[in-house]
Amino acid sequence: MDSIKKKPLVLKEKIGYALGDAGTNIAWRTMSTFLLIFYTDVFGLPPVAAGVLLLIARLSDGITDILMGIIGDRTRTKYGQFRPWILWTAVPFGLILALTFTTPPFGLTGKLIYAYVTYILYTLIYTANNVPYGALMGVMTSDEKERTSLSSFRFAGAYFGGILTQGLLIYFVLFFGNVDPKITVNKIENHNDYIVSVTSPNDVENAAISCKSGLSAKFIELEGGSIKSIDYENLKLIKADTSISATPQVSFTMEANKTYYFIASDIIDLKSENIQCINQKEGYQNSVYLLSVILIIFLLITYFTTKERVVAQKEKQGKVLDDLKDLLTNVPWLILLFIGFVFCIYNGIKQGVTVMYFKRYLNNEALSAIYMVVLLVVSGIAALSTSPLVKILGKKGLFLAVMLFQQQQTLYSFLQAPKIIQLYSY
């Protein structure tokens, strides 16, 4: 029996297990990176309401993780202890991800209720899938070398899911949401600005206008304006007056065959072929629908290619209250808990506003995809460098050095002008 438990796992099973983390990373990175900007720019929630929603839902995670761990330990089926949860949650997982990025035809109150229901259901299904998935490795083999190998495959799967989502989702949105409008560009004499006219062949509820990848420009809508009615001498005042201009980088509505005019600035040479108009609602929905199908396929592959060989042994459990008392009187643990809590807040905020930062501040949303892929690659290199650096600096020293470096990089990005940031990013 022990020889069966320690029999080397075949490559197919390791790849199948890795695809499980690729699938969950598709969902996790889609939600953590793109949900906030979707809620504010496409779905139509006020930023404060969206932020409160995300906070409330995330606070429930700690409780649901514990409950799912208890449920998973008590699950017994002929198909195994943890694998069935991957099968049971695969389709609901994909469906709830798709529904979360679907914009219903409701008013603000209805949308807010819809957002709470879908996001909280997402967190529950994510937990029901991911906690058993994490425990699955321990019952696939009792061989420590094979478990280490599985961990490496899982790490690779997570990176594959991250690159698929953070590297390609923006381009999927641009592809599926392409309006294919008629665009003309006219340079304003004696000004480094352009008048851009856009005419869509169809009605567009959540349109956004921007430059294509590699270029950036700030577009300001002239409400009801036309080229003849623009006062070129007061152009700077028009651009600065928020009562006159809107912010189409967020979202605006277009009627079919009606021409809309914009001022494009912060760019030297602008041509019509450099401009794109996107239906954000259709772009996000269809892109996430595609990713949801891929997620379901990956999870089903994980279920059908893996096998549980080790039966988890029941151990004598201590009293929960005694364990809790030990933790609450452990000062080093409390300090680490606080640091972990603060770091999770920092990391959550940074991930949530990344696309928004590139879209609204740098006026180049597509650049965020390049940034996030590079960040994933650098993170992988950093993870591989941890062991030798710990030998030099120690765990505490390395942690402090990394935190100080992150602080410096974040402050640099916050304080510098957009053009400098783009050069720095490239």
C-alpha cells in the first residue's frame, strides 16, 4: 500500500493538477485586478459603494475558509475526499464569474443588490473550490519529493493563469468591444491639440475612446460641440472646465450615426488609425465569458486527471478556545498578524487600482497589460532568489529591505508625471 502511495506521479497528472491553479487564478486575478474598474466605469457603481462592497465581501473570507476546511475534512465519497469539490464547483465557478461581469438593465439600487449577491456568491464558490484544491496535493501522494514537484507545477499553473488573464484580458476587451466607428482627426492651428470626431454605426451604452497600444492621449468630450463652435483662444479654459467637458475615459453613451467631438491632448502626432472606440460593456462581458469557459475546462481536467491515494488520518484535536487563547497571548504572532493584515490591504488596493491608474492617469490602458506581465515575471525571479538572499540578509532583513524598496517604487510612481512614468515602465 505504501509503495502505491509513493509511486511517482505521471506527467499528465501533474499538468492536470497545475491547470486547477491556472483556472482559479483566472478567476482570482480577473476579480482582484479588473472588478473595481468594471464596477465604476462600466457597471455604473459609485466608487465608494464599490469599495465598501469589496471590503465587506472580503472580510467574510476568513470565516468561510475555516468553515470550508471543516467541511472538506468531513467529506467522504467514493470519488475521494477533495476531488469531488473541484467537480461540483467547476461549472458554478465559471457561471458566477461570468455573471459578476454582466451588466443587468437595473437602476442603481438594483445594480447594487445584484453586485452584492454575485460577488458574495463568487467568494463562497471560490472558497468551496480552492480550499479542497489546496488540500488535494497532500492526498495525491505521500512522497515528499513528488509533493515538491507538484508544488512546482502548481506554481507554474498559477503563473500561466495570471499571464493569461492580466496579459490578455485588456486585449480581449479591445477585440470584443471594438465599435469600428468612423473617425476623423484635425489638428488645431497654433495648438498642440487635435479635434477628433467619432461616429458609431450602432448605439453604444458604455463607450470609451483612447489611443491604441503604444500611444497615449487625453480625450475630453465637447458636449454638444462642433468644430465651428469651439473657441480656440479659450481652448485651455475649455479643457480645464469640468462643467463644460466630460470624462469619456470612464464611460459615455453614443447614439447611432451621431457625431461626437473630442479634444485630444498630450500627444505630438495623432492620426485616425491610432484611435479606437470601445464598447466596454460588450468587451468585458464577452471577454470574461471566454475566460469562464476556459476556467471550467481547466477545473474539469484537474478532476479527471488526478487521483487521491492517501487517506487523511484523523488526529486528536485540541480545544478551540485554548488554541485561540494561546494565539492572543503570543505577541510575535500578533505583530505578524498585523503586518500581514496591512500588507494585504496594500496589495489589494494596488492590484485594484492598477488598470485605473494606467487608464486615467497615464491615458494608456493597454500599457497595464505589459506592466502586469513584467511584474509576474519579475515576481517569479524574485521568488527563486529568496533562498540565497535569506542567507545573506536573514528573513527579517530581507523582508524589511523588500518593503522599503516597494515603498520607494510606489512613491516614485505616485509623484512623477505621466510621460516620465511611461518611459520608466518601458
